[in-house]
Amino acid sequence: MAETHFGFSKVEESEKARKVAEVFHSVAKRYDLMNDLMSGGLHRLWKAFTVAEARVRPGERVLDIAGGTGGLAIAFAKRVGASGEVLLTDINASMLTVGRDRMLDHGLVPRVVQCDAEKLPFPANRFDVVTVAFGLRNMTHKEVALREMYRVLRPGGRLLVLEFSRVYKPLAPLYDLYSFKVLPLLGRLVAKDEGSYRYLAESIRVHPDQETVKRMMEEASFERVDYFNLTAGVVALHKGYKL
């Protein structure tokens, strides 16, 4: 059986989805609180930048993959208006439930689909914008997922991938200390789950760097691919087009 990364460990590919699901079932209810604590609220700025770069217009169709608790989907739904469509998807039912409830709390009619990003249940050329925020690194076959994102985009559509990346090298020792000491401690104290946050820190380190993700998008047929380093490379936003 083929193996893949689960944090720093190696597991059979067939096991990774189950293990990732266990992590997000565990953290779903405190996911947004932990994001605020872990990033000092910066994740909200990263997502706001993503929304701005998406340049969504009224009437457009948006697919938010691995959208979890719905932060991007809520922002996009307000921009596309009644004539547009935003679909929130996630492979994890617990996260999707939180996202659905948050959309309802914002007075929005949620359109949610539980699905695997590697097997999107949508026709080709359907969406104007596809986004995935902090989800690509958890996908077993990233290249397959990127090809699926390309398939469901219409010609002229754009993909935005917001993900943890490689920090500016002089900051790496301090970032490692924070990731492997502070984050698991926060997980234990706040989410009552140290192991899941240790996995999240490890998953960032084994995720491809900025240039590799750019190349992966180009190999999936995206064009005009570029990226923005945010917060000294802690996070990168990649953007590409289906032309």
C-alpha cells in the first residue's frame, strides 16, 4: 500500500482521510476560538485579503472547498447577492455543521455539501471562483484535488489557495518554538486536545513551499499563477486562472 504524510508520521493513504477527520471532529466546536488565539486574530486579516483578491461580483458562483466553519463562504455570500451562489463544502461533517449554523446566524441560506475535494460532485465549468483556505495541506492527493478544482471552474475563472507556508528563514527558529511548544499547550488548555494541534503544526512543516505549490497549480493547467507572502511567509495566498 502507498504511504503518505500524516504530520511527521507516515500512514497508508487509505488511513489518512480517517485520521484527518478525527482531528477536525475533535476541534470543530472550538476551531474559530483557537484560530483567534493561535494567530492573534491575524487569520481574519488573511481571509479578508483572500476575499479582496477574489474580486467576487454580484451574480457569480463561488465554491468554497474545505470551508469548515464558513468564514469565507459568509463573506462571499454577501458579495454575490441573491442572484449569485456560494457552496460551502467540507469532507468533515462536524466542521460543516458549524459552518452551516454560522451562515444561518448571519441571516444567510446555507448551501452546504459534504464531499471529498479529490472527487467533487459538480459539473465541469460551473464556478467563477474556487477557494480553499487551510485545507490543501490535509488532502492526500493534492495534485488530484487541484485538477478537480480546475475542472469545475469555468474558463476565465480563478482559484485562490490560502495556506500555511514557509516562513522567512531568520524567523524559523522562533516560529518552530511557537509551533511545537505553544500551540500544543493552547490545544491542551483550550480545546482539551493537545494531539490534534501537534498534528496541525506538523502538517504545516510537511506541506510544500510556495514555489512548489505554484508549480503544482501550473501542472494542473492553471495559468498566470502567482502568490503573496503574508506575515513573513507564515501564510501564502496562491492565485491562478483557468483560461
